[in-house]
Amino acid sequence: MRISFCCTDTKAEPWLQGLRAALPDASVELWSAGAPPADHAVVWAPPQAFFDEQPQLKGVFNIGAGVDALLKLRLPPLATVVRLDDAGMSVQMAEYVCHAVIRHFREFGGYEADVKAGKWSYRKPRARAAFPVGVMGLGVLGERVAKALAQFEFPVLGWSRSSKAIAGVRSFAGAAQLADFLAATKVLVCLLPLTPDTRDILRFDTLSQLQPGGYVINVARGSHLVDEDLIALIDSGHLAGATLDVFRTEPLPLDHPFWQHPKITVTPHTSARTLRDESIAQIADKIMALARGQPIAGIVEPVRGY
């Protein structure tokens, strides 16, 4: 079995060493133009030239949960595209989102500002029942986030393509129930895959349907959010603010208004990083399962977009 590794912006050698150790009977090589045909590929942001040279690939394993950029390329016609379905990312995402929700709910940003100004201040405790948290996208990451939020006794709602049964989470599904979901939500968390249907879904008319004083947390893709609409709704007072980890252009340009907006918290796409050892183990297990003709999780449906 031959495996080709083609990942841009990634140190190749640790991945190659790990894959070789996990798959000792396979030949694992770093791709370069003119490389021999491979059976499977492990990729992140590969060039189109890679797939043009490797039309025989049986499996394409993406070292991340998001495959929107990969699906823009012309892929081998018979290849199964596989994404990471956790590999240590879900607990990181739950940590990040819970931190952002609690920081806003407990007004820790205001306390930090007061401390810097030398003020000893108190704020009236808020009622959790008045802060329903709506999670958009209930895949592996979204479900873990929703369950974690429920542990803090927030009312938790979930919206997804199809209805999901998750203990402690009120489920909404499809376009027909989006308005009801938004109207019931105070803090909105976006964990949707990026597809033609979800691009720009966080825009003026949808965000306006959130409860007054709503808050937005985007940890999915920057293209879900219409930046100027978010700023307009915060400046109007309808939204209280936002925590943003993903952006249309990354790194976020230094002249972008998000940097300086007092009610927007920015982090550098760090909510859930790929953990190499866990990812290698998952990819190796899936390659071996495919070789045995066994079913695997994480297969992408290109028409659906995830």
C-alpha cells in the first residue's frame, strides 16, 4: 500500500514518522510532482496539481473537520473523501465555547476592565434561564458543545439539517424551524459546515431575530458571517457583542474593524486545533478498515458539502 502526504502549512516530518509507525506495512511518502501513484492520500489544502497527478486514489483523508476548501477542487472520481470526526478536537471546542459563553454571562470582560481602572465593582447576577444558548450544527463537535453547555444548566437549543435527539437539548431542524430557533436564542454558537446553503447565514435578517441583547460566537468558518451586519447590530444595541475565532481572511487584516471593536473578542482560529498523534491514529485505523472492507465514520458526501 502506498500513501501520499500532501499538506501545506504543516511540518511534514512528524506526520510522516507517525504515519509510518502506525502503518508499518505501507509506503508513506511526501508528495512531489511526478511521484508514483498512491492508494490513499493524507491532505490539507493540497494543490489541484496533486489530484490531477493522482486520479487513481481510493481514499483522501483530510487532517481537519472542515472540508469546504477541499471540495472546491476536482477530486479523483472514485476516491472516498474522509474527514476527522473528532481526534481530540471536540473537547477543545467545548472548552472554548463554554469559556466564551460563561465569560459573557458572568460579565468577566466588564470586571477585567474595572480592575484595570482600579475599580472594585459588583454586577447583579444574571439568571441562566434568561440566557438560552442555541448551537447551530449538531455534528460531532456541535453535539459535544451542546452537552457541555447543558452541564452548566443553561437552556440549550440545537439547530441542524435534520432533527437530533440529544439529552438536555431542544432540537430544531431545517429551514422551516430556523426562525423559531433564532427567536428562542440569546447566545448563538455557530458550528455549521460551510456549504452554499450556510454561507452568509449569520447576516442582518437572521441575527436580528435573536433575542435583544443577544451574543454571537462563531467557531465554524468566517464565511458564515457577514461582518458589517454583525457590527451594525452591535452598534445599534440589538446585540451585546461577539466572540469570533474564524474570519473570511486569515490572518485577520490589521485594518479590520473587529480588532478594535470594544464588544468583539477575537482569537486566531485556535478554538480546536488538530492534534497530530490522535489524528494519525484515527487516519491509520480508517485506512486499515477500508483495506479490510469495513465501514468507517467521517465519510464526506460531496453533494451535501460535509
